[in-house]
Amino acid sequence: MNPREKKTVAYHEAGHALVAELMPGADPVSKISIIPRGVAALGYTQQLPTEDRYLMTRSELLARIYVLLGGRVAEEMIFGDVSTGAQNDLQKATEIARTMITQFGMSERLGLVALEGPRPPMFLPVPTQAPRDYSEETARIVDEEIKKLLVECHNRVRDVLMSSDKRLKSRRNCF
Amino acid sequence: MNPREKKTVAYHEAGHALVAELMPGADPVSKISIIPRGVAALGYTQQLPTEDRYLMTRSELLARIYVLLGGRVAEEMIFGDVSTGAQNDLQKATEIARTMITQFGMSERLGLVALEGPRPPMFLPVPTQAPRDYSEETARIVDEEIKKLLVECHNRVRDVLMSSDKRLKSRRNCF
Amino acid sequence: MNPREKKTVAYHEAGHALVAELMPGADPVSKISIIPRGVAALGYTQQLPTEDRYLMTRSELLARIYVLLGGRVAEEMIFGDVSTGAQNDLQKATEIARTMITQFGMSERLGLVALEGPRPPMFLPVPTQAPRDYSEETARIVDEEIKKLLVECHNRVRDVLMSSDKRLKSRRNCF
Amino acid sequence: MNPREKKTVAYHEAGHALVAELMPGADPVSKISIIPRGVAALGYTQQLPTEDRYLMTRSELLARIYVLLGGRVAEEMIFGDVSTGAQNDLQKATEIARTMITQFGMSERLGLVALEGPRPPMFLPVPTQAPRDYSEETARIVDEEIKKLLVECHNRVRDVLMSSDKRLKSRRNCF
Amino acid sequence: MNPREKKTVAYHEAGHALVAELMPGADPVSKISIIPRGVAALGYTQQLPTEDRYLMTRSELLARIYVLLGGRVAEEMIFGDVSTGAQNDLQKATEIARTMITQFGMSERLGLVALEGPRPPMFLPVPTQAPRDYSEETARIVDEEIKKLLVECHNRVRDVLMSSDKRLKSRRNCF
Amino acid sequence: MNPREKKTVAYHEAGHALVAELMPGADPVSKISIIPRGVAALGYTQQLPTEDRYLMTRSELLARIYVLLGGRVAEEMIFGDVSTGAQNDLQKATEIARTMITQFGMSERLGLVALEGPRPPMFLPVPTQAPRDYSEETARIVDEEIKKLLVECHNRVRDVLMSSDKRLKSRRNCF
């Protein structure tokens, strides 16, 4: 990795970690690394699950999305440019949003309905390929709901990191 | 399971049971448990079918949906947040609603038509994958009818549990 | 079968039989039974084909649909609720309507066109799965024509059974 | 076959034959039969191709459609009801119309374009199942062009048989 | 082949050859034949490629379409009727038009985009069956662009053959 | 290759190279060749990656598209006609644009969403064939975003080569 890439990875992982610390309901961070493990993982932020989980609430699922988007938002804020490094995070975040809307009945607009059946274990890096059991119109609303949810999460994360940044800056000014 | 999860499961199962007791036409409850059996079933509410059934009426199918939605509605009422625990219930409820509309001719808007053929045994946790024999426009109406039916059931269940809650509270006041 | 189910089956089969008797062009009834044969057939109404048939006219196909819908309409009239017992009848009726419209050129709106090719023997309980050789717009019109045809048949059967019911009642009064 | 069916077949085949005689460009009739050959062919009208053909003009293809529709139109005129007997004729007529429009560039509205590739030998009783290489909008126009062509042919055949009928009747009056 | 067919083939091939001679950029004609080779090729017009080609310009691709349409336009002009003989020409012309638009970025409306990947060798008589990687709306625009291109080519060829015909006629008058 | 083809290839490769030199962020050119290697590669422009890359920023991905389009734009400018030679460049450019929009969350209109999963190694000359996990409406927006991005890149490249051309010409005038 060249210095610019290393810097990008560092800010990206710090973004994840900061959001994990600042967002209520997110699992605490146990470790951050920017030592690459293979081509796929240039760095990682490890969260400490304090216990095994059987149920996830809506708020907890949102907290996962917040942390996932934290890396990308940090890149936006620091470099004014974005990289391909968020690809995997975006996939996971989209998958959680999709599952909330199509399987857990967590979209008010679509209601208490299960549009899709059980899938391979959550957070696998594969998109589902099952043929749709609903209409094109419903698929359009699902897409809109996924986008709306992710846009709200994106804005929320940006706000949190922005205000955190100000506080950091002011503290830095103190030194 | 952590205490919060246990509490969620307890209220969820109680929701099923209460609706089964309060809704006319639903099978009586024989057993409730919040001792997990594997990862998939964190708790269960057993209803006692008083006899083998060969025919189900529209009212009886609706009663099944009411009981299925009871768990989720209880979570909404008690926690103001919802969990992933209703996933299986929503699938079953959606499947019943879909079958009523596409196979049993129970949607006035679509009329006495069989849009889909026989399927694997009802209440299997797999969505059907057969290619559609009808137009996108009809698929859209099917989706609307499923949503409408489930929204009505959701409201009905909420009303029943709400008024039951009041009565429970007032009785509790008496103690 | 519990008594309610038996009663439902009895009225259902009587509905088939009455329509077969009252509708001109329908084959005469030779036998009615409400002794179940397996889970699938809880009762049956046997019509006597007076001869082997090679050609069916439009009127004769309509007569078949009338008889098929008779069971369900009887349930509607007697119980004010409907059961899953009409599932197979609805499939057959839909299949006949579909074939009239897409293969026999019997829809004025679609005209003298064969939208679908030959299929497995008529009245099989499987819907066809062949990929469509026509546009979504034409599929929409096919669905509308099927619905229109079945709604007209439904109304016709209801009218016939209603007026028959009145005559039966008045005769009963005479006894 | 019962007498009614025999009569239907006789008029149906006579319809084919009359159109073949009356339409310029149609191959002359060599034989008519209403002795069934298997279940599929209850009768047939044999046209004598005076020679092997390598090319067909637009007019000759139309003449084939006219003859194919003649049987059904005869049923309409004589019985005021139609039968399933035209199923195979409609398939062939639709297939010719479709090929003219999608392969031979004979639709002015769609222009000199080949929307579909070569198929199994023309006039086979199987509809094509190849995935579409064009848009839904084009598929809609193809359907409209097929319908328009067949409606025009239907009207033309009806006119020819109607006026022939008048002449026949007046001649009969002379006897 | 009957005399009419032979005459059709002769004019059809002459149409190809004339366009090849009259259109700038088209390869020169080396041989014309109306002796059939199998059922598929009733005649042929051989153009002499003066060299192997690795690149084709937009103008050269258009010239190929012009020559391909020449046979059909000749039929239109001479007989006022068209035959099935242009089927293969239309397929090739459509395939070239489609490739120009979806692979070579030669449609201004769609822009510098590759909507489809590499295919089997150009000018094969098989349409591509690969699943679409773009939306229905884009497919609609592709169809419109193909039609527009072919209509323009059709008009251009008609103009060229028409004015050539006048010159031929006036020369004939001189004899 | 004939002289015209050679000239086309030379200008095409020079177009790639010039853009690579003129665009900030593009990898420097190490070698240009117009000696064909097989039928597929009539010439090539080799860029020197100064280091292995693990992350690509948005600007770097755009720079790749600019260089890819440079060959085609050179053809437009020099010959006023375009050739099939850009086919492979357009595929790669489209694939990069598509990936930016559907996997890297680099389209503001679609937002921070992963519409498609991981694919075979980037820049492979095969379009993806995976079934879509989103609605037709979203597919339409994806197509519009891809087109918009490529049109902007096309314009940018044209501007850069145009102004470079002027400078070249003025320098040439100096000789």
C-alpha cells in the first residue's frame, strides 16, 4: 500500500470506530488495525459483542448500519473524495436494510408483510438471487424504502461525525 | 439469551397466547414456553387443535393470522421497538394471506379465480418459486390485496390487545 | 370431518348438482357423495356424460364453469362464509376460462388469435408454466378477460341458485 | 362423434374449402373429409399445391390465413356458436401472422427489421419459446400488429363467405 | 422453382448488386447467381472484398446494410408485393444495426456506452440470447434506434434504386 | 491491415496516450504500439502503474475512463467517422462506470447503496449476467447514471484533446 492508501484506510477504520463509540446501542470497539490481511481486508475495526445475540431490535440493526457507513463518511469528510474501500461495507449495510424491510416487517410503508423468505446467514457477502415473489411495483417501493433508510443513516452518521469533529478540533485547539 | 431478549420472547409469546384466547374462532392455547429449542425457536405458543381439519373457513384463516401477528404487536406495545423475532410469524401470515387471495378466491377485488396452483403443504417456511401465470398488473393487485388484508389484521390485533391491556390494568388496579 | 365440515361439503356438492340440473347444456348428475376419498376429495358430484365428446362449444364450456362454481356459491348462500373447499373447482374453472380466451379465440376483445399453444390434457390440476410468447400488455388483457368471464359466470350461478332457492322454499311451504 | 359434432365438422371443413375456392391466390382444394383420423383431426381439407414452393409472397401468406380462418367463420355463421375445433387453425394462422411481422419485415409499422431469428419449420404446432431480443414496448406493438392483421383477415373471410352464402341461397331458390 | 419465383430471385439479387455498385463504400460485385444452392440460398450476390478487414467504419457498416436491403427493395419496386426471400438479409441487417448501437457506441442518443458484450462472430444467422444487462427503458430506446437506422437505410436504398431505375429507363428508351 | 486501418489504429492509440499524459491522475504512458497482436488487439497503449494498487479513488476511476475514451475521440476528431476499434474500450469504460454506480456508492442520485454484489475481477471483458436484485425503475436510474457519467467523460476528453490539438497546431505552425 502506498502512503495515500494507508492514510485512507486509517481514516476509514477510525470512522467505523468513532461511530461505534458515539452511537448509542452500538457494540464497543475492541481493536482497530490497518495492517492488511489479504487483498480483501486492508484494515478492520473489531467490535466486542458482549454476549451472543438471538434477537436484534430495530435500533440495534440501525446501529450496525451506522457503524458500517462510518468508514465511508470519514473518507468524504477528510479527503473530499471517496474510494473503492467501502464496497464491502455498503453491501452489508444494504443487506441489513433490505432484510429489515422485506423480512422483519420494519417498513411502515410496506407493513407487516414478509416479502422474502429466509436466506443464507445474514452478513454473507452474497446478494440473494431468489426469483421475486412480488410485483415490479412492490419491488420499486422496496428499493425506495432501502434508499430512504440508507440516506437517513448516511445523514445521521455525517451529523454525528461532523459534531464530533468540531469537538475534537476544539479540544485540539486547547493543546 | 440475555435478560432483555428473554423479556422480549416472553412478551412475544404472551402476545400470541392472548390473541388466541381473545379472538373468537382461534384454537385454544395449551402451552407457552420461553425455553429456546435451537436457534430458530426462542419460544413457542402451542394451540390445541380440538380435531383434525379438512376444510378451513375464511374466518378461521383470519384467526390464524391474528394469532401469528399477536407476538409482534405485543413487542410494539411493550417496548416501542420491534425485533427480528417476528420473522417466521410474518412469513406464515403472509403465506396464508397470499393463499386466501390467489388460491381460495377470497379476495372480492380479484374474484372467483385461481391465480396459482397447488403448492407444497401450507405453512412451510419456504416461499413459492413457481413462474407467474398472470400479468404484472395482476401481481400488483395481489400485492395490494395481501397488504390490505395484513394491515386490517394488524389493526384488529392491536385493537384487541389494547383493550385487553386496559382491562388487565384495571383488574391489576383492583389488587 | 367434524359436523360443520360435513355440512359444508354437503351444501357444496348440492350446489354443484343443482347448477348441473338447472343450467341448460350441462351434463346430468348421476351421483352425489359426501363420503371422503382421501384428503383431496371430501365429496364429489358425478355428471353423466351421455357420450364421448370431441368438440366442445362455447356454451358447453360455460356450462362446465357454471357447475364448477356452484359449490362455492352454495357455501356463500348458506353460511355467509366461504371455505378452502372450492380450491380445486376454482383452478379448473380458471383453466377453462383461460383456454377459451388464449387458445380457442373465444374472447371478442382479443380476437381470433392463439396466444398459447397446446397444453397437457385439459382439466389437469397443474397451471401451465410455459414462457409467455406475448407482451405484458396482452397478458394484462388476458387477465381482465378471464376475470370478466368468471365474474359473469359467478353472477349467473348466483342468480340461478337464488331463484331456485325461492322456488324450493315456496314448495317447502306447500308441504 | 355425435350428430351435432359431425355437422359442426362438416360445416367447418366446408368453410375452409369455400374460402380456398373463393380467395384468389389460395391453393385449389383436392379433397374434403369428415372421417376422423385420431382425436386431433376430426376432419380435413386438402389443398393441392400445384408445385413445390421456395418463396411465398405476402399475398400468398394472407391467402393461407384466409383458408385457415374459413372453418371457424363457417361455424359462426351457421351455428351462432363456436367450438374448440378451430384451435389448431388459430395456432397456424397466428404463427403465420407472427412470422410475417417479426421475420419477413411485412409490417409497415415495425419496418424492415428481423425481430426474431429462424425457427423450427413453419406451421409446426409449437409456439416458439426463445427469449425475446427486444423490449416490452416492441412486444406490445408486435401483439397489436398480429391482432390487427388477424382481425382484417377475419373480416375479409366473413365478407367473402357472407356474399357467397347469398349467391348460394339465391341459386338454391332456383331449384 | 416456378417461373415467378425465379423472376423474384433474379430481381432480388439484381437489387443487391445494383446497390453494391451504386453506393459509395460498398465492396464491388464479383458474381451474381440465381442457381439455388440448397433450400436456404435460392440465389446469391458475391461481393469481392479487396482485402482482409480488421476495422470497419460506421460508413462501411451502413454500406453493408444498404446492400442487404437492396434485394427486398427491388422486390417492392418491381412486383408491388414482397416475399419471404429477404428473411436472411433482414436478420443480418438488423444484427449489424444492433451491434452498431449496442456495442460500437454509434448511436448519438445512447452515447459512448457498451450495452452488450462480445458476441459470436458477426453476421452469424443467430440472434443473441444473453440476458439483458440494462433496463426495459434502455431496451426500448435500443429498439427505436435500430428501427430508425433501418428506416433511414431503407429510404436511402429506395431513393438510389428509384433514381437508378429512371436512368435505366431513359437509356432503354434510347435503344 | 490496409493503410487506412493502420492510420486509424495509430491515431486511436495516440488518443489514449495523449489523454493519459494530459489528464491529472492518469498513469503515465510507457509504450505505444500499432503492431497487431492477434485479431483482437490491433495496437495498444501501455500505462505504467508506478505501484500496486489496493484502493482506487473516484478521481482515479474517472481518469481510467478518460484514457479509455481517448482512442475513440481521436478517431472522431481526425476522421469525422468512427470505427469498430473502440468496442473493447467502451466495454471497459461502461463496466467501470457501472461498478462506480452500483457497487461503490459513487452516484449521488442512488446514494450509499450496493445494488450489485462482488463480481469477477474488474476490467474483465465480460458483462455480468447475474439476475437483478432491484426493480426495473432502479435499473432505469442506473442506466441513466451510467449514460450521464460517460457523456460527461466523453465531453471532458473531447475538450482536452481539442485544446491540446490547438496547442499542437500552433506549435506545428512554428516549425
